[in-house]
Amino acid sequence: MNQLTLSALQSLLPEAKFQNTESILSLSFTGLTSLSLATTNDISFVASKTFVNDAKTSKAPVLIVSSDIVDSLSDKALIIVPKVELATAKIIRHFFPEKQPSGKHSKQVAIDPTAKIGSNTDIGHFVTIGKNSIIGNDCIIEDGVKIGDNVHIGDGARIGKNCVFFDDTIIGKRFIVFGNSSFGGDGFGFVFADGKHNKIPQVGRVVIGDDVEVGSNCTIDRGALTDTTIGNGCKFDNMVHIAHNCKVGDHVIIAGQSGLAGSVTLGNHVIIGGACAISDHLTLVDGTIIAGGSSLRTSPKTKDVYVGWDLGLTFPEFQKYRVNIKNIVNLNKWLKRIENIEKKVGIETKES
């Protein structure tokens, strides 16, 4: 089991300030856990002021906190950091290190002789790799992955079980994808003629940047003529769909069950909540946020938080819209009140 001493914590968190830690200099910590579950060998953390009272009664000998909580816990041993979540992530990674590749290849694989496999890359059972494909160094390709011809996967990739990479797909460095996702399949392009839907050939590619993470059961389709592109640092949840010819900027987050229709353009640092539908050919500028469950058919005009169904409303506008909807629901009650008032003042109600 990996352990952490206080000096090791100081090395792991160079940005941290340590307060009241003299009494724990000799301790070796065996884990990081919640305030309520912590024992005398655990590190714990205080995510917000809401949990200060829990922190006061916790058995954890040291707490990770932000600077705004220090005064409330002045008698505790504290590790003061700019971002609690980032510090805890580093500690968790110490206790639970990522699996590292060892360069082993299963004997039950089908790798074309023209394919190039980088050094120290693992290849799992029943993997197929097509002609002229290039797999980088220090990758882990798990069981059942299918890689077509002329595919390029960068160094340090982690490819989950049963993923599919169609021909000509380009993947950057340190790519992570979980099971059963598909990259570079045909876009949904058809033209109706002669009483039937005729397929439009999809001859573009999927091109994905560095440090991208994709969940399970996601699909990113190749472009029709030009490429579908995903920028650096993007993070996609499970069951996200990116249609053909989409252009996704850097550091975009898309939550589960959301989809982009064809030729959508997302700027940098866009956030799309869960179960959102973005119609084709829309553009979202840098920093736009779309709240979960929204459906857009018009491009938002400016950077803002948008919410609703085909409304393109900012959040304050949506709040007013909700009030109006409640009034519409109560319309019959208002009508009866008006009719009663009219009767009292002698106005005859006429049916239109």
C-alpha cells in the first residue's frame, strides 16, 4: 500500500501552506476519505464552509482546506491550498496510481505488417490494427479494440475495451476513452430523390487534439468533405454524439446524453449540460454555457448561460419565461375571475 508522510505531502503539494502540523510529523497516512469515515491515519478535506462542523468532529489528523475556512478550524492541523479538489486529486492519484504499460502484446491479435506500434505499448486480446496505422509510445490498447487503416493514435493513449477507430482517424497525445465508443464512422448524410434516401459519401476524417477524454458509448462521425475536429483538452461524458463536420474548440465539456447535429461550431471553453440537443449549423462563442436539458435551434448571440427549449434565452430571461408559463397554466382561473367581475358590474360576456 502506498503511504504518505507529511514531508511527502509537502513535495506533492508545493503550492500548499501547512498549519499546526508539528504534532503529525511522524505520521504515515494510508488514505484519503470523507470527514465522517476518516480514521486517525487518513487525510480528509473540507470542500466548503457547509462542512465545517463535520470537520470539527472528524477523526482525520489533518485536513485539506481553502484559505476562507482556516479561521473556522484554527485548532486543527491544516493543509491550505488554492483548490481543494485539485489537491485531493493529486493525493488520490498517489494512493491509486494509474495502470502503466509494460509493452506486452497478446498473441491473439491481428496487426497488419505495415502498422507501426510504439515502444512500451500494451496490446490486449483480439485487437485488430489495419494498414499503415501508427500507434504511439506508452499506450494501452485494451481487449477488442478495432483500429482501421491509416489511423494515427498519439503517445500515452488509454483505449478502453471494444472501441472502434475507422480509417484515417487522427488522435492526439494522452487520449483517454472508455469502452464501446466509435470514432470516424460515416456521418448521417442523405439526399432524397426518386422516392428514396440516397447516401452522400462521407470522405472527411475525425481529427482529435491532445489531452482529450471521452466516456463510454460515444460517437464522433467523420466529416462529409472536410474533417470533424475536436480541440485540445476536451472532456466528453458517456453517450455524447458529435455529428459530421462539427468543429469543437479547446477545453470544451459536454455532459452525458447530449448531441451536436452536423456542422455545429463550438468555441473554446464551452460547457454543455446533460441531455442537450444542438441543431445543425449553429455557432456557440467562447465560454458559452448551455444548461442541462436545453434544445437550441438558433445560435446564441453572446457568451452567457442559456437554458430552455428552442428559445435561446439567457437564464434571467428564462426565469421571466417560467413566470409567464405559470400564468398561462392559470389562464382559466383568471378568465373565471374576469367573468365574475363583469357580471358584478353588469357587463355582458359575449362568446367569440
